[in-house]
Amino acid sequence: MSLYNISTKVLPHQNVSINHTISYAFSTRRLERDHVTQLFFYKNYDEVIRVATQYISSFQEEKKEDPNYIFAHEMLGKSFHMNEDYEPALIHHKAWLSLSLQKYGEIHTSTWDAYKQLGKLYADLSYVDEGLEYLKKSLIIAKRLAETSKAELVLTYRDLGLIYHRLGRYAESIETLTMAVELAEKGKIPVPLSSALGRVYRDKGNLQKALEYFQKALKEERNKETQVAQIYTELAQVYIQLGKTSEAFSYATKSLDIYMKHLKKKENLDIAYTYQTLAQCYASLKEYEKAEVFGKRALDLRIKIQGPVSHFVAKSYKVLGTIYSSMQRIDDAALNYHKGIDILTQIYGPLHPDLTAVQSLLENLNINSVHEMSEK
């Protein structure tokens, strides 16, 4: 894919005043950062992509160390990433990092952010070890920048905590996220961190602690509709584990309603996660046909967005395997468990806690199957 020939789709404009001013953004070959940043803030990612691509394609070779040119790559990489379009995101993130190193050197906020964003992107692409290395590089820079600003350090600790969580290293995740919280509180830096801690405590099995953090997160994010929807889904997952299906179903349906009302793009990983959660709710209610429908929706969306090898795809296979096990479709359950095991092994190796959980489900499935055959 050419860096200067990326096809984009322009969505209908939602904010007339913003889009009126953005039409002048490149008339003088200047990138009007405030306008583009405002578009990004309002999640108008397709318009950011259109405008920044137009700007980049008009640049002459000798001008490519211009700060506005570097900023255009930054905005393109971030917008493609937010749109879950990972291939062009990777191209622009790499260009952004290379240009930042040439222009500013290592100890600069642009270079720090480029390393950090690449780390997050590689994790989303299931190259988690590579993602961790990039985030560690960003941490080294953030510690140097902390002499004048602590915000970069808070954000880097947050993202490192998230990747440790994905790796199943829960103690390190909690420790790193707690460091981010302490720094944020001390410096009065408004970075929401409660939801991240809630997810780690939930997966670690401390459900009461998870509930406390998710309730706190609702207060932190109360004015942001899609973030509230994400937290509702996380709360639903906790209530599923607590065996409180009615509460879980209520939160999951509220989450889906918010997404359908407020998201332009109806095919994304957050909606897939809510579909998975609804599948688990229906399975708990023994409505297995509905559970299968929502489970397959989640799987199909995740494969479409991330490809066949991702942690989230593996989770979908685990959920579908459990649904089929409850339906006594033993072969289908085993097939899905095996697919999940293969993916998790490929990404993390043999020691990830999610892998151990699926292996245990498969082992119990085989034991129960042997018992049933012996009884016959």
C-alpha cells in the first residue's frame, strides 16, 4: 500500500462549524492543528484521514521534516488505529516514528508518543512481545521527560499496565497501573484508570474489587457515552461470573443500545465484545440458539477486524465451545476449544492463564464425554 495513495471513505459531517473551518485547513499549505485535533477529539476519524492524506500527498520531498508533515502522519496513524484499520495505521505510525527521530531525536514528546502508539498497535495485531518492547522504549523517554512533565509517564505506565494484563501478568499489571494512579493523583493529571484496574482484578478473580473499580469508572466517565457503554459490558462480565445473569443481561443490553445510538461504525471490537457478553448471558439462561447467534456474530466481527489470529478471536472460540458443550454438541465444542488453544499458543506460548483455562475446559469435556460413553 502506497503511503500517499490510501483510499478513504468520507462520512456525512456531524458538526457544521467544524467542517466549515476545516475546508480552509490546507489552503495555505499549513496544517491547522487545532482544527484536525478537534476533529479527532470528536471522533470524526474519516474526515481526519481525508484531510491529512490530502495534505501529505501535496508535500514536496524536501519539506518532509516539517513539523506539520510529521503531525499529519501522527493523526493518520491514530485515526486508522481508532478505526481498527491496522495496516495503514502501522504504515503511518512507522513513518511518524522515523520522522520524529530525524527531526527531534529520542527525548521528545512526539518520539515518545510514536513509540507508545506503536506498542499499542503491535499488541492489537497480536504481536504482544514487540508491543511490550516499544512501550518499554517509550517509558525510558517518559522518565527523561518527567523532569518537566509527569503526564507522559502516567500514560506510559497505563499502557504498560494494559499490555501486562494482556500477557496474563496480573501482578505486574496492577503494580504498574497503581503507579500511574499515584502519579496522576499527585500531579492532578486527569487520566481515567479505574476501568483498566477493574479488568485486571476481574480476570485475576477478585470480583468484588473489580466491581468497586468499575463503579468508580462510571463516575470518571459519566459524560462519555461510549466509555460508559464499555464499562457496562465489563460490569456484565463480572455479574456473569457472580452468577447474576439478570444484572449481567441488563448491563449488556444497555451497552448495546448506547453503541447503536452513538457509534457511526457498527462493526468494531467493542460491539463484538458486547455480542460475546450477550451470548454468555443467553447461555446462562439456557437459550442456547440465541447464545450461538450472538457468539458467532462476535467471532465473525473479530475475524473481520483483526484476522484469524488474535486474543479476542480465541476468546470467541472459548465462548462458543462452552455454548456447544452445554448443548451436548461435543464435537463442535472440542473443535472450538482446539481453535482457541492453537491461537493462544501461537500468540503467547504455553503459559498464559487464558490458555490454561481453555485447556481445562477441553480436558473436562473429554472426561465427561468418556463417562457418558461408558454409561451407554
